[in-house]
Amino acid sequence: MSQYLIGQSPRLSGEVSISTSKNAVLPILAAALLTHEEIIIHQVPNLTDTCHMAEILKVCGAEVSFCQGDMRIRALSIGSPKENSLLRTMRASVLVLGPLAARTGECELSMPGGCAIGQRPIDLHLKGLQKLGAKVELDGGIARVSGGLKGANIYLDFPSVGATENLIMAAALAKGVTRIENAAKEPEITDLCHFLTAMGARIAGAGTNNIIIEGVEHLHGAEYTPIPDRIEAGTLACAAALTDGSVLLSGARSDHMRALLFKLSEAGVICQEDEKGLRLRGKARHPMEARTLSYPGFPTDMQAPLMVVATQTHGLSVFLETIFENRFMHVVELKRLGAQIRVEGQLALIHGGKMLTGASVTATDLRAAAALLLAGLVAQGETRVSDPDGHLVRGYESLEEKLRALGAHAQKLPDIQ
Ligand code: EPZ
């Protein structure tokens, strides 16, 4: 069990470097299965999720080494991952479906389970693979995909990030041309397309709703450094906005963060891009309205961290969560700290301006964990964040150390077995 002790903190100030994006690295690691040649990915963040994805690639038969941020993968002879608990616990394991189906003509995968924030179905992934000619069978929690893949026109009922990524990877080796309409446009998908192109894939329309992939016979090895993590950067930006800070997020790509930066600017924070990254100055003082949407709309992963900022502005903020069915679990814990929030279905009404008081709270999911650390920065006294399932380290590389480097009173207590 991990625990974090967060004290009421002074204005954050100074510079901190942004890690490479978890949500870019995970599909890129899965894409390494598409070639037998060596793949080297630089600056891979040391997270539970990236380590688990490395384990899943090994279970598929790939050789994987991870040293000082460089992950080397060589998928000489690969096959479906045998029964492995990781496949059920780690959602992103579904991303090996497309590459395995494309490379070996078949894949048998334990259906990844849901998680705290929602059911997380994979129907769009499977429907798209069927459109590419694969035979898809579901049998007691196991998905079996078989048959050669041929280019096709696919329409996604919802711009699913994971389904878009899986289908781009599958189409890269399919015979013929594939068009994916209503595709997701997240920067992590554009990054995956850049990586696949470096491997010799033929892709047009990355970052738009219409992506065209011309299948090729083989893909070759490549070396690549993925984009910075816009959600880690956004989380640290919220920490600065909470404490009236003056912070430089070096390496941050503000062009990937427009929706959040507009919200923080509306609330009164000065956000400035410069050659080193993103500078934030001042405190968020005005209430906000936020509706989570697919990119370039306001990101659902930033909903919990920004809600903490809203608790400290003066007035009523209104948040609408449209992406996941159960992504307000941080509200109960924030109310334990004294926040005045009312949830009505997918709507959260935040009556801001009330001082928070430190207490013991529990992390329920990855972004909720980050939100609770942020809340501790402004709560009077001490806040103890228990994280029994290790959510925070799934997606943040030493967040408490980065906060401390900016002057926060934040420490991780020794894990309790
Ligand atoms: C990715 O998840 C991210 N994870 C999530 O980040 C992020 O919140 C999400 O995209 C939305 O931006 C990674 O990239 C590893 P989706 P993904 O498929 O691909 C429904 C974090 O905190 N849906 O776009 O699973 C689904 O139920 C994580 O870093 C279907 O109905 O997201 C959800 O309601 C959390 N059928 C919505 O679409 C499907 O086949 C969005 O899902 C697929 C999805």
C-alpha cells in the first residue's frame, strides 16, 4: 500500500521536466510487435503501466530490455500471450490485438476487465477487425481473432482512442487500403502514426477524423522518442494554479494542451509558451465550466485535477463528464477534505472558495490519486493519501518528487506491505 503525506504548501516555483507520455508510449510499444527487426524507444517513463506492457510483449514472445529509459524490443517469433493475469488487469493490453492479428494472422486474448471509471468495452476494436476480414469469436472472456487482414472502410461509432490505435496498427500490414472514419484525433494517435511511418508504414490523415492506411508487406526497425505527457503537464499546471505559483514546465507541448490552458486562462492564470516549454503564473480565481470531450475538446483525464482548482475559485463551477460513466469517484474524497461539490448524474456542481482541511483520503483511480495530492497542497494541515492499488505510479513518474522540486510539502511514505 502506497501512502503520500501532503502538507499545505507555499506558492510553487521553479522548473520541472515533463516525462514522455504514458498514453503515447503504450501503443508504440505494442506496435513493436509489427516487425521482427529491433525497435528502440527512448525516454520511456518508469511507470507500472510501461513495465507491465513490457511484460506483456515478453509473454507474446518478444525480447525486451529496459535500461536508463531506453526500451529495446525485438519481436522475432511471436504469438498470442498465454493466460496471464496482467492481460486482465491492464486495459492497454488490448493494444496487442491489432499487431498480433496483422503479424501472425491470429490472436487469442483475455478480454481486459473494466476498471473503476467504467466498463471499458472493446466492441469497436473487434468490429473494426471484423471489417478488416478477421474472424472474431468471444468465448468466456477470451477474444479469438483469426484470418488474414484486407483493407476496408471502417466507421467508428465513437472516436475511441484505443480502437483507432488498434485498427491503424492492424491496417499497417493488411492487404490494400484502409480508411478509418470518425477516428480519434488525440496527439498520442498522431505520435503512433509518426512512429509507424518511421517503421515504413504508409499513413495519411494522422490527427484528423479520417485516417488512410495503405498496407505494406513488412515494417522495419526504428528508433523513436515519443511526445511529452500532456496530462502530467496539465496536472502540474493545476498545482501551480492552485498555489498562485510561478512555474516552468520544461518540455511541455502547449499545442497539445489548448483546452486546459484556455480553462486556466479563463480562471485568471497566465499561461505563456516559450522555447523551453510552458510557463504558468498566478492563481485560478474565477469559476469554470468544463465538458469533457474527445480531442481537441477538454480531456477527461484532466477532469479530476481541474476540479480541485475549481474548489478554490470563487463561485459555482460546472463540470460535465461525457466520456466515462463513472469518473467522479474523487468527489467523495474531496468532500472529505471539505470541498462543496454536488454530483447529479454526469454533472458535478462545485461551489468553490471554501478552505479545505487536511484529512486521510483514498485514491480510487489514477487521475483521482493525482487530484488528491493536488488538494493536499491547499488543504490546511496535513493530508494523507492512501493508494492501496498503486494507482498513482501507474501513470506518473514520481509526481510527489516533481511537486517537491517546486517547493511543495509532499512525500511518499515507505510502502506498507
Ligand atoms: C484512452 O483510453 C486513454 N488510455 C485513457 O487514459 C483516456 O481517458 C481515454 O483514451 C479517453 O481519452 C490510454 O491511452 C492507454 P476510449 P481508451 O476507447 O482507449 C467507450 C488515463 O487516465 N468505448 O477512447 O480506453 C469507452 O467505454 C487513461 O491515462 C466503447 O464503448 O479510451 C469510453 O466510455 C484513463 N467501445 C469511451 O469509449 C470500445 O470499443 C472512451 O474510450 C472502446 C471504447
